[in-house]
Amino acid sequence: MKIEFNLPTNLTLLRIALIPLLAVVFYLPWQNANVACMFIFLAAGITDWLDGYFARKMQLETPFGAFLDPVADKLMVAIVLVLLVQQQASAALAIPAAIIIGREITIASLREWMAEIGQQATVKVSQLGKWKTSAQMLAIGMLLYREDLLGIPINYCGYTLLYIAAILTLWSMISYLKAAFSVLSENN
């Protein structure tokens, strides 16, 4: 497989490069570090949308880009969730974070296995997965920001959305596992 570095792939690589930047800023003893982290996370989200848009619009989809894009997403989410759990250490945050990270590992492994047996379409991204991702990204952005805004308890809203994301995460994981097991049952 030839690795092509085109605009969408470079945007994905930028998203990966933003991860250590976010981690460094997260630990800076600076009053506005939380706001800067939220904006770095937002920039990563924008690159995620842009790389997909340009890949489709300019017909620049490549096998390497298709591999790298979800890896970048999962790295960003897992690392930021770990940072947040360390910062706001509580079971209330650790449980949904563990559910989300555990699901990502499970589904990534399932997709790899299904691809090996020629059934990757069985576990392609669903609408439910997109809703999960939206709730998760909004929750993480709010948890990074943390402060009340115009009287709205942003951190509490972030927790609430993270629980919604965790429920959607479990629901989508069960859907993917059911689809995979039905295919595997048919093949046996």
C-alpha cells in the first residue's frame, strides 16, 4: 500500500499533532488553559470534519487516510478523557469515560476482525454511532471548558452529555456486536 500525503491526510496528521499540544496546555499553570484546551479540541474537531469533506469532494480518499482518520479520533478522545478523569477524579466521570474508551477498543478490534473475514461492511459507521460521536465531542468540549457560562453550569452539562454519550456508546456497541455475531453465525 502506497502512503499518500494529500490535504485530507495532512489534516488528520494535524489532528494527531494537536493531541500533545492539548496535553501540554492542559497542565499549564495558566488561568485560561481550560479555554485554550477547549479551542484546541474544537480545532481538532474541525480538522476531522474538513478531512472527510475534502476527501469526498476532491476524491482524495485513500486506504491510508481511511485507516488514519478513526485512529486520530480515538486517540484524541481517549487521551482527553484520561486527562479529564485525572483532573476531576471521581467515579462519576471515570465510569462513562471507561465505557467510551472500552467501546472504542472493542469496536476497533471488531472492525479489524470483520475486515479480515471480508465482512467490514457489517460494522460500518451507523447513524447511531454519529449521534454518539456528536454527544461525546460536545461533552468533552464542555468538560474541558468547565466554567459556568451566562449562568449555565457547563461542567454539569458536560457530565450529562457524557452520560448520554456513554448510553449511546453501549447501544451502538450492542448493535455492532449483534450484526457481527449474526454474520458469524451464518458463516458457521
